[in-house]
Amino acid sequence: MIPSIDPSTVGNTGLLWLLISYGYVMFISSNYISKGLDLLLLVPSMAGLVGSCVLPLLTAIPDGAVMLFSGLGDIETAQETLSVGVGALAGSTIFVLTLPWAASIVEGRVDIDENSGELGYKLHPKLSQTKRWRKNICFTGVELNPAIEMGGYVLLVTAFPYLLIQLPASYLASARHEADEELGDGESIWSLIALLLSLTGFCGYLSYQVKNSKSGKNVAMDLRREAVTQRAVVDGMLSLSAALGQFVVESDKWINSESCLEIHDTMSCNWSSLPTEVYNKLLHILHPIFIKYDCDPKDGMLNQREMHYLFRDMHEDISESQINKLFHQFDMDQDGRISFEEFIHAIAFVLKKSYNKDIAHSLSLSSMSDNDMEFSRSYSHDEVEEMPKDLANKRPEKQQAVIKSRALVMLAFGTASIILFSEPIVAVLNEIAYRSQIPSFYISFIIVPVISNAPEIISTRFYACKKTRKSITIALSALQGSAVMNNTVCLSIFMGLVHFRGLAW
């Protein structure tokens, strides 16, 4: 495999350099996979499949690759390096359910009212600064979604196959003191049963995810998808219409373009026709954005200037007269300000018309007058985050196509790099164990989880720090998903190596 540097031929400094270099490549590659998967979540036509199947599977690639390459090669070498893979497997599972899990709870905790027991998710600040240790320990916490409880049961069930190989292996090794070859033969039937159970658990878990995704019950993944979409829009990666337009259009034909486009007839337009799924998605994604731009004054309403700033920063080119039309249609009490409820319906209307290319007939940039252009230029002194060059000035469907291509390139690069560098890092870890006289299991147990799970650690900390029910659910469910994949995909690889190669554990 590339690169082919024999770690036994370098000194201790060179060995450390190889570990750092390979570890860095593995970290970067894992990060590419993580970012590529987040990009695919921005594509509505693929988000369900990606969230339920692709994301769980690809997050297991780093640990799975180390597990696989630790059991390849000639039997003698494979028997020696197998402990590296098992150490990575056990270490990653234990690691994500301990340190990052505890850190997420510490970062995501909020105050608990001492009298009512209510969590302070609506307080400002949500966590008071106090040196009283009793209050910090006993009166702060997080609220868990039922999805986290279900994830705990899934973890418990999927861990069972490991006991099927560990218990017989411990008995055979202690009672008979058999050689590796004889021990492998004795474990063969147990490893086959455990392999079948692990594969069954993997298929069952994916089926469970797909079923929940189709029924809308995959709460954790839906929340993550909304968070990724919100982040992409706020960071200027996608325009608002590219991020949400296809979802709004495909959900239902909820706007009667003949009746609702009549300028003063919006009062009679039935807003209840907005589908619940569209309303809820826009509510969750747009509420923090609405609050951000409600600033002068901060009264829970947006005036026309604030609305223009919002559309501009979301890379939607709308002029003064176009915003006047929006306010005339959706400002129900005609007071020159739009409430959040009105804002949601206005945004849904703009997204639908923009994505359907009907925007030219109602809110067209091409119809801007000289006064509108002057109005738009009056904001040019303000800083606006630029979109990536390959996405700028493209229609929503073109932006989606670019996002797909970029995501696939990132996934391909990350996966290929991990496959190329997994075998070398296994050899390096084995050499470190040989020179330090520490079992390779423990070396791998400590080092590999930090490398392979670093993107998950960074991501979960980002979500936990937001201190909301939604964000803590995303953080903890991501850690659970990573552990479940270790218990199914990586454990299946281990069982396959033990059974088909006759390796002993």
C-alpha cells in the first residue's frame, strides 16, 4: 500500500514522525468524509437516504479500515497485528461513550430550577456562573429526547455479538492453553454466529433508520439536517432558495398562484394550506435567523430595512419594490412590520416562486427600477459574506448540482486516503508496541480513537455549546450512531477475519 515505509527501519524519532503524519492524514480524511456527508444532507432528494444509510455507514470507515488491514497479510503477521484492530474497535466505542459524551453534557447543560425542576432552556443566560459546587452538580443538566433512550437500547443489543466470541475465547485460552491455530479452530463456530448476528444487527439498524426517515420519526437525523441547512445558509455556502426551495416546492402545491398573488387579496388567502412539514422546517431553521436580524428595534418584528438585510445576506437579490410587494401581501395589519408567523409564509412564498422560476413575474430582479438599484447600492458599504465562486450567481438547482459534485469528491478523497493509509498506521502502531513492550491492543486503544473520531468530537462540541434541546439531541445521537456502527460494521469485519482466516482471539 502507499506509502510503503517500513517502520522497523526508522529510529524512534522517525517512528514518531510517521505516527503523526499518518494520524494527521487519517484525521483530515475523516474530516472530509464528515463534511461531505453534511453537504449531501443539503440535497433534499438525497437527504433521507444519506441520513438513514450512507451517513452511519461511512462514519465507520476509519475504524473499519484499521480493523480490516490489521487482519490481512500472512497469517503470522495478521495474528500479531489483529490486536491493533481490536484495540481500535474497543477504544473507539468506549471513547465516544465516555469523554465526548461527558463533555457534551457539561457543555450543553443548563440551570435547573430548584423548586419546579424545570430546565432553563428559555433563560438568558441559560447557565449561571457560580462557584457553588452543589448547584453546579445537582441543579444543572440536559433534557434528553426519547430517541437517545432508544439509541441506548440499540447499543446494548448490538454489543451482544462481542460477548459470543469473548467468553468462549477466554474459556478456551485459560482452560486449555491451546496454540493460536487450535484456539482459532475452537473459536470458529462462535465467530460465525457472532458474524451473522452483527450483520443482522447492521441490516436491522439501517432498516430501522430508513423506516423512521420515511415516517418522519428519525428525530435526531431531522434535527441534524436542519442544523446543517441553517449553518450552510448563515455561513453563505448556499442561497436560501438553494437550501430550502426544492423541499418547499416538492412538499405540496400549497399556494394558489392566482388567488394569493392578488395584491390585496392575501387577507383571504388560506394560510392553513401551508403543509405542517414545511411550516415546522422553516420555523426551526429560520427562527434563529429572524432573531438575528430583528435588531432595530428588537421588538419581535422585521421592518423593510431589516428584511432587505436578511435577504441580502441569504444571497437572495430582492429590491425595495419587491420587498414592498412582499409586505403588502403578507403584512396582515399593514403596519410596515412583519411578525415571525408572517415571515415564515412570506419566505415560503419567495422560495416557491424563486425555485419554480416564476419569480420573474412577481419578485424579479430583472424588473428593478433605477430607484431600486439605487436602494440596493445604498447597502454596498456593509460587509456581506461571499458565496464560493462555483456557487455564486447560480440558480438553486445549479447550486444543488455543485453541492452534490463537491460532496462526492470529498467522500471519494476521504475514503481513498483512509484505505491507503490504514495499513501503514497499523504497522506503525505495531512497531511502537514492539519497542515499548506495551501490548499493541492498548497502544491502539488509546491512539486510534482520537484520530478516527476527532471530527465527531469537534462536531458534537459545536452542537452541545448551543445549549438547546435540539442541539444536545444531535450531539448525543451522533456519538451513539458512531458506537452502533462499531458494534455492527467493525465487529462484523473482526468476526469475519477470525472465522475465514482462522485467526485466534
